[in-house]
Amino acid sequence: RIDGKRLWDSLMSMAEIGATPKGGVKRLTLTDVDRQGRERFRGWCEALGLTVRVDAIGNMFARREGRDPKRLPVLMGSHLDSQPSGGKFDGALGVIAGLEVMRSLHDLGIQTEAPIELVNWTDEEGSRFGHSLMGSGAWAGIYPLEKVYGLKDVEGVSVEEALTGIGYKGEVPAKPFPADAYFELHIEQGPILEKEGKQIGIVTGAQAQVWYDAVVTGQDAHAGTTPPSARRDALVCAARIIDLVDRMMRARGEDGRGTVGQLHVLPNSRNVVPGEVRFSVEFRHPDFAEIERLAAQFPREAGFIARDCGTPLKLEELFRLPAQPFDPGCVDLVRQAAVRLGLPAREIVSGAGHDAVYVARSVPTAMIFTPCKDGLSHNEAESIEPGEAEAGCQVLFEAVVARANR
Amino acid sequence: RIDGKRLWDSLMSMAEIGATPKGGVKRLTLTDVDRQGRERFRGWCEALGLTVRVDAIGNMFARREGRDPKRLPVLMGSHLDSQPSGGKFDGALGVIAGLEVMRSLHDLGIQTEAPIELVNWTDEEGSRFGHSLMGSGAWAGIYPLEKVYGLKDVEGVSVEEALTGIGYKGEVPAKPFPADAYFELHIEQGPILEKEGKQIGIVTGAQAQVWYDAVVTGQDAHAGTTPPSARRDALVCAARIIDLVDRMMRARGEDGRGTVGQLHVLPNSRNVVPGEVRFSVEFRHPDFAEIERLAAQFPREAGFIARDCGTPLKLEELFRLPAQPFDPGCVDLVRQAAVRLGLPAREIVSGAGHDAVYVARSVPTAMIFTPCKDGLSHNEAESIEPGEAEAGCQVLFEAVVARANR
Ligand SMILES: NC(=O)NCCC(=O)O
Ligand SMILES: NC(=O)NCCC(=O)O
């Protein structure tokens, strides 16, 4: 069995890096704080005798050899980057639990048939450079590396500069290599497991999404002298589009998701009619057909609003992601482990995007969810119980070892 | 007569300080760029033999003695600070034209009966610390100095720190001193004079306004997992209030003004439902009764929206300013000057706030407007003709000298 206390202690140790006053974590991808997290993780891996390699997008792979040199590796992992005001567990749980699996194998003197690799994917959150699942997406070949290198944060720093800056632009090419399976443990980040008193979510797939960048152009003008008829207020237009996103979400019922999370106003002065507003838009739904409909409807309706406001809208679709079903065989290993351990479990579709979604395109994949308090995530108050982390980690251990020894 | 070329050259020289790539000016109050503007202005004044004093809020007074030591000074001036992306003339015209009046008096060897003082008021724009007309307001006793010193910009720098930082926290107390009159030349910042082909606006007063700070509190949550029913999205609420402000403005017809110019989202991440939004709101109208009605209606209706959204709203009224009529005698001096010079002129009410509004509470005051291209201001493209600056300056000269020699 894995060691629940050691797992929790390492989770808390990782949470010190980028700790925020309100009990959360700010470990934005490819910052110096991220580098510190990576270094601590690397140290733990090397202490176990694992070989750590880094690829061209900064993904880290820590390898434990198996008995059979011809077997493909079984992968597990998640991400150590966080939201600007994120929690201690989103991502870190999957990486540190993978470490605990490695430690337990080491303590128990188990050598699996297949090698096992523990992955820390770069920039899962997407909050700094605008593309979530960036490291796994580059690895999977979904984002061409040159395009990803050129993405910039709001300060104008590119991904390539940031990678080089923290010394994590690795030698290994960022592309899929043959692997036998991938397992990712993650907190649910939603309310379902907690509400139903389940310890384990057997994740059967992830929902579809579409993300946009929007720019509304109006005209800077004096707030005191410019009459209503002469105004081209970019913020009034953006406000109506924000309302549209909310209405389009609600029209889809409880399965709908529509969010404007990021918004910047220019020149952002109290007595100036805003001349430009830049903002993000994203929609999600378990059914890709619904996302296709949203992606047809939204640009059209937002365009009507912009025309009515006299403030042109530029809309760029950043990515459109179909729903991703996971591999039935891998999902079954998760189910069997939960049953064997007597843990109350249910099948669930992921509301969040995860690296597993891109990995699943070339490697048989499954995910394990654990509950989180009040379904809260992307929030400093994100919280889980040590027993929940332990249960999730034990299921990960069983599934990975079963797959590696099959 | 004043020297139009010298006036224009000095305007262009001042516009070099904080010049922006798009032809505008960024000379935010109490920054180092503002300090450079103040130093250049001080140098010009001292070269004329004027005595420059600085008061406790950084207002600068450049004095030219009159013949009669018992006469109260005639004041003229405006402001050298600008919007974050402002134009070359908003404020600077009145200060540099006042300098040209001083230079012309000097060249012509005229000593007026009353002394004349040229003022550069601190922080007229209000865009950095949230209170427009700050320097004149502190001088007029409308904002208690201790309260003004404590105001902070978005980076947390206080007015007092910023004043000390640029060496402009002066010795002279910031309070009204006896003065005979105040004249301020300014660009109209609106479309009326240009549309009617008038060279001079005889400003009879300024409209009423009310300003607010608003904070909407929601809950940070994951954009992918949080169902519509569980969302408390602060930005959706703010968007509906922005729309309300626009509708309340339009309900007042072409005289209405309602603007949300500044807005910040927290945590401002693409895949996080916003947990907090902070924004400014302001309304203006020529009729104070209308502002009183807006100030009763807006908090109530915004409160309803916030309640519907489940996201509490904190609304702080920053100031409420009645309409300010100017002094009939001073206004008449402006009218007479325009007539004498044969300049097409009309009476006009100021849409913008001006330092003259506060000065008028203790000193007989009038203002002179000149047209600006397309009525555009608080915009880097703000533009006037040299001939327009010259005509306005000539009217200022005549009015000030007439008053000082009466
Ligand atoms: N797991 C998670 O929070 N991923 C961030 C990407 C997303 O927005 O779904
Ligand atoms: N003149 C001018 O632009 N003043 C700024 C204060 C205001 O918003 O009216």
C-alpha cells in the first residue's frame, strides 16, 4: 500500500512553493516559482534513482526501468503549474501521487515488467499564454512547436524566452513516443463526487470546448463632453457580449459552460470612454455537436451586437476541442482497482480540460478523480482531505502496476 | 498682440515631454514625466523674472507684480498633467497661453495695476488617483488635504508619496487666498464650436457630475466544471451594470453622460469565473436636479442587478458636484474681448470638469474655450489649429489685462 502520510507531506511541501496568503498557490507556468517547483520535484525523483529527461517544451519525464526491455512504458502524471490564484491540489495531486507510486514501488522492492514514467506537463492551466494543455498539446503535435514558442504573455514574454529563462528548454524533441498507457489522477474540480459521497471518479472522457480571443475597437473620447450619439464605447459593447455568453450558456441548461474570465480595458481611465477592450471567451459542453452549434452562433450574434454598438469586433478562435472518450481498457483498470479497494466510485465526464485529453490521442488513457470541497477549484480555498488523496493515489498505484505487469 | 508662433512653439516643446508614438501625450500627474513638464514650465517662468511658489498639493503659482501693492492678483492657468493616452492641448493650452500672456506683457513693457499669477494645478485629470480637479479641489478646501494625501493609485502609491517623490510637496499652505479673478483657457473637448464655425466659446458654467467606485464580489470558480446554477460571476454582474449606466445615460437624451471608463477583473484568468470586478462609474448633466435623480436611481437599480446575480455590490460615491455658473462680470470680459477682436463666438456650458469649477467657489471666474478637431479629447489624436490657439490666447490676454487694470 502507498504511504498516505508521506504523500500528504510532499503535497504540503510542494504547496510552499508559490504559497499565497489566503492558503492557495500562485505557481504560474515558466516563472521562477515554477522553476523552484520543478527543481524540488526533480530532486525527489533523482533521490529515488529515477532518470529525469526534459523535452523541448519543458515537459519532464522521470523514468523507472522495468524488467522487460522490450515493453513500452506506462505513463502517469499531471502538472505542477497553477492558476494566478489557484489551489494546492489542481495538478500537483497527480504529480505527487505519481511520485508516491514510485516511492512505494521502491520501498516494496517491486520491479514492474514494463518501465514506468512519471510526467510533469508544462503549462496545463493556459492562464499565462492563452492555451491550456500547452505542454501536452505540443507533445501530442496538436500545437506546432514553432507556433507555441511564439505565444506571448501580457508582458510580451514568449514561451521560448520563458523556457530558456528558467532553463527548461530541454534537448529531447517534444513529440509522442510509443507508450503503453497513461493514467492521470486529478481532483474533480466540480461538485458531483462530494454531493454523492463517492471517493473515486472513474473518468470516461472529457467534454468539448472552444476558446476565443476577442478585441472590440471603439474610440477613446471624453466622458464629460461626448454625447450619447457620438460615443463608440468598446466596453459597453464588450459588456453586451459578456451577457450574451452567459445567456448562451444558460440556454444549454446545467451542462452548458460559457465564461469570459479575462478582460482588459484601454486606456482604462475613469473619465475616458473606452476605446478598446480585449477579452477571452470560452464555451464547453459534453456534446461536441453543441460546441459546433455554439461556435457557429456566437461569432454571428456577437457580430450583431458589435455592429449595433458601432464598435467593430475581431474574434479569433484559439482552439476547438472535440469531446475525448478515454480508453475502455484503461478505464476498466481504474474501475477494477476501485472495486478491489472497496471505494465508493462512479463514472464521470471531466468538465475541465486535462493533459490526458491530448495524450489520449496517441496513448490509451484513463483518469481518476477525487472529490474536492464544495466543488471549488481555480480558487485559493480549493481543499481536499488527506484520506481522499490517499484513496486516489492507491487506485493510481493499482491501475499502473496492473497495466505494467499485464 | 500676443505672439502666436511663440505660443505654438512652446506648446510643441511641452508636448515633447511624455510624447507617445501616436502623437499624443502621457504625462500622468506626479510622475517623473510630470516633474519634467513642471521643470520646463518653471524655467520659462523664471526666465521672465516671475516668482514661482509651490503649495502643499503641488500647485504652482508664477507671480508678476502689479503697480498697486494693495490690489489682489488676477489669476489665470490650467493644468500640465494628462490622461494616460491624452492629447497635447488638454490643459497645456491654458498654461502655455498664460505664459504667452506673461511674455507679451514683458515684451510690451506693460505693468498692470494688479499683480498677475499664472497657475499650474496638480492632477486635474483624476485618472491616476480617482479624483479629478484634485489640486484645485484641495486648494479650494473641498478635499481635506489629509484625505487627499492618503489617496492611492492602483500600485498603492499615495498622493503624498508621489508629491515628495518628485519634489513638489511645497511649503505654501494649499488653501484659497484672496484673488480678484480667475481666467482659464481650455480646448472645448467637444464638437459644438467646430460644428458651428465659432472660434471662441464664452463659457458660462460647467455641468454637474457624480462619480463612484464599484466593487462586485462573486466567487472564483473553474470555468469548465462550475454549472450555471453554481456560478457567482462578478463580471456578468458588472457587465449588466455597465449596460445600465449606458441606458440611464441614453434615457436623458443628448445631454446625458454616463461612463464606465476603468475596470479591473480578478483573478483575470481565461478559465476562471471572475470572483471580483472593480470599476468606476460617472454621470454628468447640465442640470444638477438630474444628477440628484441619477444618484438616487443608480445605486438602487445596480443593487437589484447585483442581487439577481447573487454577487454583492459595494458602491462608494467619490464626489457629487453641482453645476457651477461662472461670474457674470468675468464672463462679460471674455465676451467683450471676443467682440473687440471680431472673433465668431457663442456661449457654452462646459461638459468637462475644470479647475475653474472649484476656483469659482471663492474667486470670480470665467473660462474661454477654443474648438478642437472632431470634438475629440482624452485621445492621442486630439488636435487644434495654431490660429485657434492664438485667438484663444489673445482673448485671455485682453480679459486678464482688462481685469487687472480696471
Ligand atoms: N484541470 C484544469 O483546471 N485545467 C485547466 C484547463 C481548463 O481550463 O480546463
Ligand atoms: N478637462 C478635463 O478633461 N478634465 C478632466 C476632468 C473631467 O473628467 O472632466
